[in-house]
Amino acid sequence: DVSTGKSFLFAPRLTDEYAVWLGKIKPLSAYK
């Protein structure tokens, strides 16, 4: 929301196999 400055982040829940291409996958708590 531009007027309040609030935003939402929708983080996908990736399996360990994605780490081959994306590197270390951070837990959801890293984005809070």
C-alpha cells in the first residue's frame, strides 16, 4: 500500500532439491 508504506512478501516453500540451483535456501523466519 503506497499511502501507508505496508507491503507483503509471499515466499515460496521450496524443497531441498532447489538448493542445487538456488544455493542455500533460507528458512521463512529469515524474512520476518
